[in-house]
Amino acid sequence: EYYRPLDSWFEVNAYPSEDGLSVFLRDVTEQVRLQQKLESLHDTTQEFIVAQSDREIAREAVDTAVDVLDFPLTVCWRFDETRRQLQPLAWSETVADRVDEVQTIDPDSGMAWDAYDESALRRIDSVTIVTPNSHHPGDVGSALLVPLGEYGLLGTYADEKGAFDETDTELFRILATAAESAMARAMRERQLARRNERLNDFASTVSHDLRNPLHIASARTELARD
């Protein structure tokens, strides 16, 4: 049951007896809100299914982090294989308000690059150094970095130190996993489209090259019949 004056949810157990009624209350607000976040996360990540490009997927991931998980400082990077860099693909409005430009991440970027390169989640409870060339959106206290497989990196930040707990980390990891799966699907669809295009070109070429010889063979067959 939801109790509005305390903005809290309670599990209520009532036991009748010959002497009266015993009522036990247990605050389950955190569990209920976690369940609500999981349901909202599931619903919004379904939008990834119809996203056509990595940029659209990155935009959906950032918006979900802001609207559902309440992480206003979120950035998504895409790995550029040619340049060996993580290029910023989408970022929240709060990040845009704080920095003039979202920085790329390269092998010299320290922990952010290590998170991607080692495919290992990084939770930084105390950001000690922020430089003009770092990936942090201004002065922040903590960071959460989750790789998107081979495709990129999803990062979120907070002004306070130790802002992200185990639940925050797990929810952000779920979001990153959904984004990674969507990017993998989008890549397969692009590869399939390119193969189909090459097959169509090949079929068109073969059809053109065979047309004249077939006409000649048909004419000679008619002559042979006569």
C-alpha cells in the first residue's frame, strides 16, 4: 500500500485473533521503486528494436538514463576503428550545458579507455583529477563507465562522490547491455543490406551479359528447326 503523507510504500500484514487484530507494517519503498524502474527500463529499451542507426540507439540510451534512471550527466561514445578512438555519439542536455565539446576517448585517456579496452565496468567513487582534455563533463565527483562490447562506451557522472550504489550500477549495466544488443543487430542489418545490394548488382550484370547471347541462341534454334 502507498501512504501519501510519507511518500512511502508498505507491506501490510493483518492477523485477526479472538482478542483483536495485529497489524504489521514493513517499509518496502526501495523494492517498489526498483521494480518500477525495472519495468520502465524494460519498456523504454524496447524502442531500441526499431532504431535504425547507432546514433539513434545512443540517443535512446542517453534519454533512458536521464528519464528512467535519473542520471542527468550521461554520454555515449562509439568506437571508431580507423582512428582507434571513442567518438561521442550522444549526450544529455545537462552535459551540453556544462561543456562546449564532449571529448573523444583514446588510449591515453586512462580509466575510460581501459573500461572499453578491457570490456570491464568501472565505478569510480572519487574522481580526483579533471583536466580540460579529460572525458568528464566538467568537475564531477564520481563516474560509472560501462562498455558496449566492441561498439562503444556508456558513461554517467554525478557531482557527489560515491553517488552510485550497487543498484545504480546494475540498472546502468542492464541499459548498456540492451544498447549493445541493439548496435549488434543494427550492424548485422547493415551487413545484410550491403550483401543484398551486391547480389542485386551481380544479378543485374549477369542478366545484361546473358541477354544478347540468349537472343542469338534462340534465333539459331529457330533456324535449326526450319
